[in-house]
Amino acid sequence: MTPRDASDAHRWSDLDRPPLNAAALRRGLVREGGLWSDVSVVPRTGSTNSDLVALAVAGKAAEGAVLVAEEQTAGRGRLDRQWSAPPRSGLFFSVLLRPAEVPVERWGWLPLLTGVAVATGLSRAAGVDTALKWPNDLLVTVGGEERKAGGILAERAGPDGVVIGVGVNVTLRTDELPVPQAGSLALAGAVSTDRDPLLRAVLRSLEDWYGRWRAAGGDPAACGLQETYAAGCATLGREVRAELPGDRSLTGEAVAVDGDGRLVIATEEGVQQPVGAGDIIHLHRQ
């Protein structure tokens, strides 16, 4: 064994982080009439989103394809931020959706829908209270502090597809956190950190919510998505600062998520301003 081989073997030898079993996941998730058409697990890749977008554009992936990586070396969040974590320490996966019957202008709800599905699935399977920070961060509480434990990134895949990537820190320890403000399910006191049932719970929840949303023609109110997102959104009712494109910012109280999935901010001047894109910073309560 070469020194590099030995190093790689050591990286994969953490007994607290067993590998995922792709065959078992396929047996549990791929079924006749269901959303999930295939589940693939790769040991390592740059970005599951980039890989699945390429497969979708090349016509090599059907709706419901799921690509999971044990390790991502070039994972991305919003605004092209890097997302990295030790091998097998989290859930890093992407799914391909083709919501043909939903008007394109409502596709912006897909990352918010995924947030609801991930939070719901993890709450059930890990026993951890989770909250959503608009638009796409998953928050957990560690030592009385809100910490980011996951994120969601949606990308178009050709004219009729959307790839949604999810990254969740599961077993990250304090000394492995990329930044002090990060968290993990383990640090939040999860009753289970077995990634197999966690992934199944998240994907079943996503299948359920996507089916409801699609059946309602993407109407977020009719399928209960808008109300459920608002109920689990830690941003609402908070003083926030929105860092907007063009080096602009807006400060005020986050009062609602509108029918287009935008965050509505009430400013001190009494203006209610919807924000569709930007970085939201939760300000400390006075």
C-alpha cells in the first residue's frame, strides 16, 4: 500500500461513520408508481448537483434520480459558497425533478418545499427540532444557539428539469466544524445519526410534499406549503438585514413569505418590501 493509499484508508476507517448501502436504499425507495426512479451512491465527487445536472442535460437521468456522495470535495451553497465536510459525516445528495404540469413561475417554491421536507423528515427520524432560515438553510439549536446544519441549492437542468442539492451535517464533531456558527444533528442531540434511515425519511417526506405541490399545480397555498413553511421559518418575526444584489441592503422585520416565495420585510418607514434574492442576516433581538 502506498502512503497515499494508507492515508485514504485511514480517512474511511471511522467506525462511527459506516457507508451507505445503495442496494438497500434502492429496495426501500424505488417502487412502482413512486417518484424515486434510481438511487446511486458514489464514494467521492466534486458536486452531486453538477454531476446530476450534466446527466440530466445529456438525457441520461430520469425524473426521480437520486445521486448521493459519501464525500463532496467541491460542494456549493448559495452565492457559490463552498460546502465541505469529512467523508460519511453527513447527507450530501441531489435529486432530479421535472414538474411539467407546474407553471415555471412557481418553480421557485422547490427549494422552500425541499426545506420543509428535509426539516420534517429529520425531525421525525433524528428527533431534533429543526427550523428554516429563508430561503434555504436548516437550523438546529446547539447549546442554546441557532446553528446552520444544512443547506439547499436548486439549479435548472435543461428546459424542463430542476436539480435540487441537499447537504446536512449529521455526525460532525465540534473540532470538525468549518466555522463556529455551524452545527450538526449530533451536536443538537439527535436520537439517531444513522444516515440510512435519515436519508429514507427525508426522501419520503420530499416525495410526499412534491406530490402535493404538483397535484395543486404548484399553488403553495392550496397544498399547504406556504402555511407550513411559514410555521417552521425562524426568519419570520425577526429583525433582519437583507444583503441585496448591487451592494444594497434592507433592514426591517421579516413579516411574511408571499405567494411567490419571497420574504416580505417591513421597514421602519412602514414599507413592505418583498425580497426574492439576497443574503439574509438574523439580527440579535434587543
